Amino acid sequence: MTDFMEKLTRLSDRIGPNRVETGASVIDAYAVDGLRPRAVIFPRNGREVSEVVRMALQETLSIVPYGSGTKMRMGNVPSRLDLVVASSRMDHMLDVDTANLTITVEAGVRFRDIQARLATEEDRCYIPLEDLSKSGDEKICSDRSNSGCFLPMDPPFSNTATIGGIVAANSSGPRRLLYRFPRDLLLGVRFVGPNGDIVGTGGKTVKNVSGYDISKLMVGSYGSLGFICEMTFKLLPLPERMETVFVSFESLTDAMALGEAILDSPLVPAAVEIINLTACEHLSCRERKDVSLSTYAVAVAIESFEPAVNRMRDEILEMGSRLGSVGHACFAEEDHRRFWLTVSHLQASAAGSFTLPVSFQLTYPISCMTEIVEFAETSLFESHMEHTLLVHAGTGACMITLPGDRDGGRGGGPIVSIILELLARCRESGGNLIIRSAPPDLKPQLKMWGEPGPDRLVMERIKRELDPSGIFSPGRFVGGL
């Protein structure tokens, strides 16, 4: 232990004071799945991260990158944990080039602060501004320029998630139907590799790569290939109008029918979500008097020019009426943004209501959407399991959160059985089931990454080539990588 503390002292001398913490309160705050690190490091830039990685490589110490902690309940329990490297002090927006629709930020910048920085002088923002703290410094712009653009993502935990964690997890929300994934918006990245080298790839232009795009390799790597320091993204102009159409149904079959009808039409919505009543109770729509909550609902985000929004709204309402809707409501601009913000918080808000919550995502071919979702609902109802349901229609994914206390805590039981049953059903259709959050005691009984496919061999080879010592997030990723 004395030898380890001496190494930390030498590291502190190289990267500066107040960067290395070993106090019990800090160690407890940065524990991962109940494992306490030996030290928590708070670097301020890529050079300091490089120093940490070089020491870890020399001493064969494991490193787990840490942002705001919103993704730390994902993945397997680490096989070992020596150092947590936190990005909280790497929180600067380095280049906001709204004229060329690009932004370069450090990994520790919170997603909501990026959207606030890009707000117009009329305070029109992609996230409701009154929900944002205003610090008056560069983290949130205090003299708002009339930029009129935004970073087109709506990841889970959008109020607290850091941009580095979002990229590392390739985290996306309902509006990926229109705006795609973080990897599609990423133009360049600087990261510290497992050998301590600072690597920069990509740039501020779209066509900036010849050959393999190494920037994309870091997306969805879950901290297993290096520490992401900086990222450059392309932006989009704010839509002229934003509106949500909320249509209620008594049956899942009718709700799914509307979702499929919209997807089969020429309409181009930003998101089409099928939601059950338990999920609706956690959304902002429950506060509206004009919203008639029923057993299921379809929420459609429309973001475009005003004539296109009006046409899509009218056609969706007509489709819903033909399919037997029992109520509908429309809300625009601020109410629209607030609604989708609460959708991004659904996993967190449901977790606050459930004991020992388990959240997982079903994936499947879009053609199997209705069949898979109805099978999941039937299985959960027959097991008498309360749950939230959020079907990302059009993207082949469905998010479910349920309480984990019905199985007797550590014993597994019904929760494990139902998840394995749903996994098997998804695999039959060519999909998978990924656990997004679970209590550490339950993780060994679950297949956190589902059934690995043939791409696992490629991932193993990349990991072996880039991180032969296995110092980055050992054991957390697919197949225990």
C-alpha cells in the first residue's frame, strides 16, 4: 500500500496538485458496481490523462473512465478496479463554430449545457432553458448568440449525462428515427490510447477520412479502448416548428397499428413512440388536462417547417381516428420540448419508483416489431410484473424497466427467467436483448450484453491489438472484454 501511495504522489507531482483523490468519501462516490477504486483521478486535459495511463500501463493498474455516472450501471461488473479517471474537470467548449455548424467540446461537458450554449438570443433551446442552471461562464453561454442551431440528439439522462459518456455508450433516444445516432454526428475525436499516446482523428469537415474512420471506433466502446478527451460534432439548424401529437388507445394492437401506419406513410416524423400507461405516469403529459391517458399511447415528434408540421399532424390524427383512438392532444414548442425531456428521463424516473430496478432494451428487425412487443407485453402481464414500456417504432428497439425486488433480491427467480425468455425470443428473430441497468448482485445471473454475435471475434481482436495489457475497463464489455 505504501508503494502504491508513493506512485500516486509521483503522479500528482507530474500532473499537478488536487488531481489525485484517495479519501473515503470520494472513493465511495466513484465506486463501480460496489467495487471501490484505490484512487480517483481528475485530469484537466489530454496530457494529464496520458500521464495517468502511462503510469497505469507501467504498473499494470486497471482504469475505468467516469463521466457523470449515468452509464455506470451498464455492462458487467469490472474484473478489477484500481483507478477511476473522471472527466468532470475536462468541461470546456473549445470551438463553437455555428457559422459552419460544428462544435468541439471536452468529454466532461454536460449535454444540456451544449444545447443551452447553442440557444438563440430569444432563448429558444432544444431543452427547456428554465430546467438548466445558468452559471454565467463558458460552460453555459451567458451572452447568447443568435446561432439557431442544436446538437440533434436526445440521449437518456440528458440533464446530467456528459457528452463523453454519450459517445462512449453510443447513447441515443427516440428522435434517432430522424437524426440518427451519435456516431453519425461525430466528425472527429481526440483520445488517449492504452499506451498513453494522444490520438487525434477526423476534423471539422464531413469528408475528412481516407480509409478506416478511427473516430467511429471509439463510439460505443464503453471505455474499453481508451479515454475520450475531445469530440467534434456537426450541428443542425433548429427546426422552424416543433410539435408533438399524442394519441391514446385502449389496446396495444391498435397503438402498434398506428405506429406501423406512420412508418409505412411518406411522413417524416422525428420520433414515433408507443408508451404504456405506467410509462405515461412518469411523463409531463400526465399534467395536461387535454390529455386523455389510456392503456397505451402513441407519441409522435414532428420537427420541420411549419407547413410540413401542420400536414403531418393532421394526417396522423386522421390515421389515429380510423384506427380507433380514444383521445388525442397536440402540444408545441416549450411543451413539446418538455415532454421529450421527460421521455429521456424515463429510465431514471421509473428507477425512482421501482425497488432494485432492471432496465433492458429489446432489439429486433423492424418487420418483427409488433410480434416481439406483443410477446413481451403478454409475458410480463402473465408474470404480474409492473413495468414501463417505451417502443422506439421505426428503429427496432424497445425499452422496458421493471422492479427487481419481486425475485427475492439476489435469488434471480422470475426476473431472470423472464429476461432470458425475452432474450431467446429476440434471438429467434435475429435481434438481441441488452441490459441497460441492473443491481450488481443480479448481474452475474444475466447476460448483460445478450448473446454475442460473430462481431465478437472482431471486437476481441481490436481489444487485443489496442489494449494487450487489458488496463481499460477490464471485464465490463461484451464477452468480458
